[in-house]
Amino acid sequence: MTKHFLCALVLFTSFFCIYAQNKDYNYHYEVVKMDSTFDNNPDLTVETYLNYIKVEKEKKMRQVIGTSKEVMTSFAPMSPLSNLLVDMLFEWGNDYLTGKKMEKADLGLLNFGGIRAPLPQGEITIGNIFLISPFDNTVTFVYVKGSELKKMFTVFSEKRNAPMANVQTVYQNGRLTNYTIGGLPLVNDKVYTIVTINFLALGGDGFLEQINFESTHYLEILLRDVFIDKIRIKTAHNIEIERVKDNRVIVLPTL
């Protein structure tokens, strides 16, 4: 299917809609072969516009927003890239809540499946972030009691879990044996604030699917825009992007 065919289809659809609204409209039609011969006489106005859009898109994708000290990849149960991304989401979420004079979030939550490419060493472009986060997921705040949040941890295992910020999990023999939030055990009656994405809040990957929320707050802020914003801020402060070194996930020896 050529771009000229698509343009013709749009024009025909627009024409049909106008006719449907006004049955007295005078019109005529002719049969046009939609094959390779249709490109023999291209609409140069459309061709020029499409080329302009392509050039502008490529120019934006090549914009450098920072630098990375090393290549970072994503893998369960913990990886340099997943730690970096969920920490940036958590930091951004807390900046947002502070600006609204609200209490800070307790944890950040992403999913490994949403991280689709590695972060290269050296220059980081907007195009790199689009490859890493190609889906139009948006930032979401979930408010949930500890007694409900506990359900999420019961489905975690060493092979099936999620990138989290401000949470430590301990696995042994493939099973989750202990976890803390902000260095403290989970409290059943406390309402926890999770910075996450709409995909997970709506039941994606099943981590929050069976959990009853106190409330949710969906923002129209794309996740990849959060990453771009945080990298630009670090770059403005002459900070290179590097792996986060911590022990948020501990895998004990098999018994």
C-alpha cells in the first residue's frame, strides 16, 4: 500500500462524508487503478509535506539529551537499566507530588516487558528513549492499603517480578522470602502511594489486577517524556547516566 493510495483514500472518505451530510451535493466519480501506475503522477504537494515530516522526525530523534557511561540492559530480577528507569519515574513522581504539596510516594513500579531496548554507551538521543519505551504508557498514581498491596508480592518470584524503586526484595530457591518498603515492613492499614503507569494500574501483567485501590490518579504524561526530562536535568548538572548500584534485590544461595 503506497502513501499516495492512502492520501487518495483519505480524500475519498472526506468526500463521501460531505456527500452523506448533503444529499443534494452534485458529484461525479471515476475508477482509478490502485496499483504501481498510480505513482506515475504523484501529488508533489503531498510528497513534499511527507518528506518534510520525515526530515523533522529524524532531526528530533537525533537530538542528544545526555551521555551514558556504559551499555545498560534490562533483565529480571534486577538490572542496571530497569533500576535506572524505575528510579527516574520514582524521582519524577515525587517531584510532581512535592509541587502539588502532597506527601511523597512510597514506591515506584514498572514492568520488564515495557523496556524494549538497551541504553547505549555514549550519547543518548531522543530516538534511543523511543526505542526503550515505545508504548504510549502514561504516569499513574495508585493509592492502595498495605493489606491489598500485599497481594502483589504474593505473585512475585525470582523469574516473575517487576522493577521497583524504594523496595527491597529477597529471594531464595526462586521464591520471595522477604520484602520491605522504604526499609520497613509492610503495614496493613497504611495507604501506600505507588508511582507507576496506566498499563499496570489497569491490570497489565497481572501484578495489580486483583488489588482493590483506594483511588487512582491518571496523568497525561508519557513515561518516555519522564525519562527524557530526567536525563536532560542530569545533563544540565553535568551528570552522566550510570548504573544504579544497590541491593534492592537479593538472591540467596539455593538450599
